[in-house]
Amino acid sequence: MAEALFARRLREAGITSNVHSAGLLYDGEAPPPDGIEAMAALGIDTSAHRSRKMNGEMLRDADLVVGMAKEHVREAVLLVPPAWRKTFTLKELVRRGEETGARAPGQSLHDWVSSLHEGRTRADMLGASADDDVADPIGRKRSFYEQTAAELDDLTARLAKLIAG
């Protein structure tokens, strides 16, 4: 869900990008029907999407790594320790961006992300937190997928606006 929503928001902001998603568990899994329907209600067809398992190459190649929960950030940083400076939960990234300010005209994404990283500690990623984690809808009712899709739509819109500057 987040991949499709963020890609759309970046396109709408006029930002050329490659947005990819990956998780901790499986390769090749189709989205659950409730997830497909929740996204269709937002005008996005995710029926052809297939899951990918996160790996070191994709983390090293990424300019920005965004996890839905602290556990995703921890796993990414354990897999590729230098990724720490560019790996955030979505909620953390939006919060820090709104506190610090949008990317300035001419400022590289790398420099903006580095400014958001200042003051973070790895201990900040311990545990779980509603302030930092987007709840996973897998195995829940369709209404939960719809709530998650709406939350992700809001967060990705805010992040795209921050990146656009």
C-alpha cells in the first residue's frame, strides 16, 4: 500500500523517483483481497503487486529507506549498518521533516535526510510505538485495511510535500 501511495504522491508533486517496497518475510506473495479493495477505493490497482523480501543490495542502493515500524528499521540497519543514517519509520520521517522543515530549493535529498537524522540514537528504535509504527492490517478486517490505507495516504502526501520543498 505505502509503495503505491508514495509513488503516486511523488508523481503528483512532479518528482521523478523509483519507489520499491520490501518486507521481512516473503517473496512473491499477492496482496490480500481486502488490501486490494482498500487501495481500489483510493483509485490504485495493486492486484499485480508481489511482495519482495528486503536484502542488502536494495538497502545499499536506496537513497531513503522507509519502514512501517521500528522493527523494519532495526532489521534494515542490522543487515546494512551504514543504512542507519537514511532509514526511518514513515511516521518518524514525517514528524522530523515537519519539525525541521521541508527540503530547501537546491538541497539534495541526501543532505535533507542527513539533517533529519541528526540527534537520533539507535536506542530510539527499540520496542514498538504507536507514535512511530503504522499498524499492520494483515489478518484483520477490511475496515482495518481501509484505516491503514487512509493513514498511509495522509502520511505519504505529507512526506511528498516535504521532499518537494
